[in-house]
Amino acid sequence: MTTRTMELLVGVFVAAAIAALVFLALQVANNSDATRGETYTLVAKFDNIGGLKVRSPVKVGGVVVGRVSSIQLTGEYYEPIVEMQISTQYDAFPETSTASILTSGLLGEQYVGLEPGFIDDFVMMLEDGDEVPNTNSAIVLENLIGQFLFSQGEEG
Amino acid sequence: MINALVKLGRNTLSVLAGVGSASIMLFQSIVGKPQPLKMFPLLIRQLYVVGVQSMLIILISGLFIGMVLGLQGYTILVDFGAEQALGPMVSLSLLRELGPVVTALLFAGRAGSALTAEIGLMKATEQLSSLEMMAVDPLRRVVAPRFWAGFISMPLLALMFSAIGIYGGFIVGVQWLGVDDGAFWSVMQANVEWGQDILNGFIKSLVFALVVTWIALYKGYTAEPTSPGISAATTQTVVYSSLAVLGLDFVLTAIMFS
Amino acid sequence: MENLVEVKDVFFSRGETPIYEGVSLRIPRGKVTGVMGPSGCGKTTLLRLIGGQLKAHAGEVEFAGQNVAQLGRSDLYEARKRMSMLFQSGALFSDLTVFENVAFPLREHTQLSDNIIRTIVKMKLQSVGLRGAGHLYPSELSGGMARRAALARSIALDPELIMYDEPFAGQDPISMGMLVKLIKSLNETLGLTSIVVSHDIHEVMSIADHLVIFANKQVIAEGSPEELRNHDSELVQQFLTGAADGPVPFHYKSNPYHEDLLGGAQ
């Protein structure tokens, strides 16, 4: 085998590997802009985060705009505080917006649903590091059943 | 009891001595003044022997493993009405685990054993000694290009393995069993992360490449220069590198994905 | 007579087994020195000590006035460029043709152009009679041809010292004759110093100017062929004449024969 053929085949080998990498990067991996590129941070305090996890999606009307980057407890009452990385493409959430913890489907994973609020002259836009003031916590199934039974008991 | 402890101690010491001398060998071969002009043609040749010649077995195995994953995954997921999750199931198992691990195992069997046998034979026929007497360092001349070729090829082979495996899963899942085309790719894309899955899998295969190539070269270089010695060294290469890959895979998975 | 190599009171052991216990010898410059001795007495070890692949546990091995064991890596490599070794198996690189094998040391150690290298290689191949076999791979050569090709490779850099490790072992009479002639003529025409390690007494006696005989981990005799023929040691005489029994016994150390047989019956 001549050196030239060998070089050619090694070239084919490397090209095949690059093609595989491109395939994996473009076709297989998540390449929505919301999770890569420039982001800014919003935080939100909840009473209960349910099954929310780091890297859970943040959605507006079902469209992913960011991801949860950390979950911690703060303050003397140990409130869960959730930090989210939101794509700078979506940087105009008013301070009247609401963050809720929702579940996709009956058994699906939990995510943060952001709902943009109304805008008028007195409403400021949320900046990097700001807190979303209005939140709805996760619905915990056990509490819900408890409440239901309790209300049944009162009626009966 | 005492005897067992003595044996344990002796074995531990000999393993440590082996790791030590293997490290010295690797260090002496790859550390030093680089000579790109001399190294490059040797590297190309070894990339051909180690990489290109392993490509076929990797591609065929990858395709079949992806197809089996598609088939098995489908029959399980369809019971839960979750056949949409076939895409992420196939791609995540390949990218995180099967791609790096199976590639490393196949590589150890195909290229690792060949490296050990080749170097062992060069030692038995005094080619290594004769290099030394010609004032050419066999570590730099023989071991180093083979090490780099293995270290470079295996991650590339693992990428090909995963890519063609996902395609195999696609063929079985979508073309044959009728999972929705769009759902297959989009659910996959929603669940596969560049950094978390593809990059971590790539790092795994880099680590495996280092370990498998290193074991193969060390076993060849220290082989008893006789026929039974070389065949024993070849077997040891396959056994040790397979065990090392599976053990390290657990450790890496625990670090990366837990 | 000036000596190219001097070995002074060397002790060497492999593992627990002592190989040399106080060996001293000299290799005169420009001569063919034959090193003989029974199998397993460490003749090859001597060559590896001179080449610096092994280190003596005590004593000195000097090559051209330098203590080989104390040379640093780069000095050792410089010294090795001045010597070469013909291995028992030839040790040709199996993935290169004969031509490339001979060109290998030139490409490694010189900056010569391709044209000059081609000329030198052809000259070297011509001198061993293999100019027509340059395109063959080592696996296509007969044993004698492989050894001659290896010889061409070892003289490629025009060394001062060439060490032959069992050059006649396993050769048919014709290639043996060719090798004997080659060793002699190369030594004369190139002004080399040669060390021939062998136990083929007749061949070695016919070309050597100086002989060293090993036995019992020591040098038992050193001198010219005539001196050794008239040597008064029985051991030397047994070795030179190839007698089956003598100071080196035919029987491995054991109990007396009849005791052993009777003892087995008890």
C-alpha cells in the first residue's frame, strides 16, 4: 500500500468522524437557542417546588425559553428559591409576570411556566438577577386529596 | 490466613510495580522534544492500522446495536403508550454508555490485541533491541506513534458508533415499526444535551482510549519474548482492558450523571 | 596493540544467577576477535554490556576509552552510532523492504538527500551481494539472505565496531561460507573492529586474529589462535577439540549411577 492511499484512507476516517459529530450535534442534540448562547438570570421564590429539578425547562406558553440553574433554600423561613437562566432573546418580561410550577401531562416532568403580565407606563421590565414577584407553587397531590376529603367531611 | 494475607500483599505490590513501570514507559514515550517531521508519517501509518482498519467492525456493530435497541425499546415502550420516547432512549443509551463502552471493548479486541502482538513480536525478533543499538529510542519510535494513534482513533470511532447506532434505531423504529418520524427526532432533541450527553460520552471514550492503548502497549512491550509469552500478553490485553473499561465506566458514570 | 573495548573485572548476574564473576578481556582495534564458550555462558550478555543495554553490577566496560555504563543518554546514543550489532535473528524491520531497512539508520541519523541515501544503500547491498533483493520484504528472504541484509544495515553508518551475535547459527554450509568471507573482507576493507560471538570453532578460528574463551563465568583463555591451540588448560583443549567428556562432564551432577538405581528400588 502506498503512502498516498494510506493518507487518503486516514482522511476518509477523520472525515467520517467529523460527519458523525456534525450529525450528533445538529440532528440529535438539543439545539434550541434557549438553552445555549447568551442568557440572563431571573429568580423566583415558591412555597413548594414539588418535583422541580435543576435543568428543568422554563416555558412560556409551552415554548422553552430557559432552564432552571439552581434550587436553594433562603431566608429564616427556608423558602425555596429557584434561579433560572433565560435566553436573552426573551428579555422583556414585565414585573407583573407570574411564575408557576406546572406538570406536563398527568405523569410528566415538572417545569416552570412563566406568564407575562400586563404592561403599562408604571410597570418596569425584569432585569438580570431580578425576582419574579408573583408565583404559584407546585400542586402536591397529597395536599389536594387531603383538602378534598376535608371539604367532603364538612359537607357531610 | 497469614498465607492469604501474604499473597494479597505480594499481589498488591506487583500490581503497583506494574502500574509504576507502565507509567514510566508512557511518560518516556510521549514526553520529550517533539519531532513532528519524523512523527507525522509514522502517525499516519498507525492511524491507518489502528483506526481505519477498525472502522468496519465498529460501523457494523454500531448499526446492529442501534437496531436492537430500537426493537427492544419499542416493544417495552409501546406497552406504556410511550413509543415517542424511543428516540431519546436509543440516543441516550448510545451516547452515554454503549457508544464509548462497546467501542472500547471492540477496540481492545481488534486493535489492542494486534498492538500487543505486534510489539511483542518486534521484541521477540530483537527488532526493539536492534533499534536501541542503532541509537533510536524504541519508545519514541515504536510506542509513541501507536499510543497517539489509539488515543486519537478510539474517540472518533465511538462518535461513528453512536451516530450510526442512532441511525439504526431510526431505521427500525421509524421505517419498520412506524414510530412517527417527527416525534422520533424532536423528542430526541428535547432530551439530548450537547454538554451533558455528547460531550460526557466523548470524555468517557477519551479515558477509555488512554487506558486500552496504554495497557496494550505495555503488555506488548513487557511480553515474554516467546510464542507462549506473546499469546499470554495478547490475552491479558483483552482481559485487562475490558475489565478496566467496565470498571472505569462505572466510576465515570457516577461522577458525570449522578 | 591498541584496544577499542576493554572489559575490566566485571560482575554480572541475571536475577539470582551469576553470569560473570570477574571477567576481564580486551578487543584489539582493527582485528576480528572471536568470543567462544559453551551455550548459556553469557556470550550475548557481553555484547549487550558493550552496547550499554545492560549494566554490569561491578567493574567497568570501556568503549573507546569511555565507561559505557556511566554515559548519559545522549552520550550513549552517540557512542552507539559508532558501533553496530548483528542480531542472531537479523532483526530486520518486518514492515520495511530490505532497501528501506538498510536506509533506516541513514534516514534516522543523517540529513543526506534521498539521492545520496539511495546510492549508499545500493553500495552497501552490493557489498553483501543483495543489490537485486532491495524490493523484497524480510519475510521473503532465506535465513542467510536475511542475515546478509542485516549486515548491510549494520554497516550503513560505517561504524567502528561491529558485533556479530551467533552469525553462523542455523546456516547451511554455503551461506556460512559467504558470511565467513564477508566478515573477513568487511573487516579488512572498511577498517572495522569485529567481535564474533559463536561456538562454531572452525569458522571462528579461521577468521579471528584474537580469541577469548569463556567458561565457568570467567575468561579461561585469551590470545591468538596459535597460542590457544598450544594452551595447557584441559578445558580449553576440550572446547577446541569438541571432546564429549572432560573437565566439562557429559553427565549432569548427580549421585553415583548404581546408588541411584539401587536407591530407586528401595
